[in-house]
Amino acid sequence: MEEPARTQRVRVVLGDMAPTRRTPPVRAELDQQTNVGEVLVRGLVRAQLGLAVRIAALVALTVGSLPLLFALFPALAEVTLFGVRLPWLLLGVAAYPLFVGAGWIYTRGAERNERDFVELVERS
């Protein structure tokens, strides 16, 4: 007769637990609101503000230069397309895609700034 196959016994030990996660030093600085954490957050806010100022300046210069353009070249102000004068078309129709594009660019830049900040915190 054949002997039945023996199964191996497995010993379970409770002491083999996964190592505990340590809080990274930078994250601890942020959580405890120390001077270092405050400087890091201030840097993020400064980056976001700089991006907002640049985008706002670009939009203001673009839309704000239209009256100057029409003052320098009065013949452009008399041009009519689809029965509407060019200044009204530019300010009433063409400005909105500019605003949407500026908002899209700002959102992508702000998300990039935040992603860079999170990578800095996670990496340290």
C-alpha cells in the first residue's frame, strides 16, 4: 500500500508585522506648522500668485491694447464683418475664447505647481 502524501506545516508568527510608516520630515514640518513648513507653503502661494499675475497681465495687455490699436488705425474701427463693426466683434465675441484659454492655461500651471509641491513633500 502507498503512504499518503504529507503536507508541510506552516508556522504563523505574529511578530513578523509590516514596518510602521514614518512621517517624512517635510510632511511633519507642514503638519506641525513650523517655520520650515510655513516657508514651503509661502513658496507655493508665491508661485500661484506669480502665475496668476502673469496670466492676468497677458489678458489685460491683449484686451487693453485693442482701444490703442483702433486709435492708431481708425480705418480698422470702420471695418464691418457680418453686419457688425470689428471692435464689437473683437470685444464681444473673440475675447471669450481668449478668457477660456487663459483660464485653461492658468489651471494647468496651478496644477503643475501643486504637483511639484506634493512631489517635494513626498520625496523628502
